Amino acid sequence: VVPGVPSGGDDTAVLQAAITAAGADSAVYLPSGTWRTTGLTFNGTGGFNLIGSGRTDSYIRLDPGAPGAIGLRVVNTTPGQAISCRISNIGIFVNAPSVACTGLQLQDVGQCVLENVGITGFNGANLDLVGLHTLGRQSLWVKNMQIGANIPVYIDKNPNTTDGYLSADHFTFTGCYFTSVNDPDTLTWAMVLIHPDAHFSNLQFVGGA
């Protein structure tokens, strides 16, 4: 599914329609350009594929209108897990954040690949601005990802399991570069923040910085 070309205005409706139309086991191809949105969601059992032409060519620009805005969210609200997802060759950029927001959120997702994805602009004084926010489950491969945010990566507990079980099982980050952008008068954020109740195993960081 190809949503066309960026309109120069709010592209939320056309992008969300393309994601919904593609459904499971299909793909949305995001052509070059800057796509403006107030937030996008894939809600289903899995098989979601979003492919761009490059992380510096195909941009999703989040214009957050309210606290808690998310550039792209992958979730199965049945509830249950979403499996076999792939997001590659796109950039996510937040426009002048004045409220807490997140670039990419994966909730109870398994067998997911994030490759050549950039998340930038998520920095501001006294704000919780998160690049990648995961809430479970397993087999996440992150390759050649660049994130600049107050909190580049937040590994949260899985809301669909007991006691945070299967929050991060076999998560591998390869060749990634994370930058924590801080206000010197506020807290010093961590590159990777892990919820104290998140149960994790086989969490690996290979190469990168």
C-alpha cells in the first residue's frame, strides 16, 4: 500500500488509512518526503510492515498536540501480542516538543525487526521525551538504529503478563547509536532505562555507541 505523496499539511488520516488497509501480512511503503502526523497506530495480531526509502528520506514528523503523543505505535488491544513486524528505512522526527511524547512504541510485540530507523528531535527541558519505548515481549532485533532523545530507549514492563514477565526476552541491538540530550539544569537521563519491574533475559548490545 502506497499512501501517495506528502501533502505539506496533516497527513495523519491518509497514513492511518494506508496502515489499516494493509492490515496483517502486507506492507505500507512510505515514499520520500516529510509526512506530518499527530500519531499513528497499527492495532492487530501482527504482520505489520512499514518500509521507507531511507531514514533520511522518508520522515514521519510528529506534531504532538497533547501530552503522551506517539509517532508510531504497534499494539494488539485484544489484548494479546502482535508478532512478525518489520519497520525499516524511515525516520521519525518530533516538531518542537513542548509536551512529553514518544517516537516509536512497541507493546507486547514478538519477532520484530527495526532496521535503519532514525528517531530524532525528542529533546527538551523538563520533559519525558522517549525515542523507542518497548513494553514486551520477545525476539526484537534492532539494527543500525540512531536515536537522539532525552531517554533514547525505555524498556518497560509488559502490561499483558504477570509481574512483568516477558518484558524483554531476546532483545538484540546491533550497530546502534544513542544520544541522550539533556538540559543541564534537569536530571541526567540514561541511554537505556529499564523499568524496575520489567523481567528481561538475553538483552544484548553489540557494537554501536
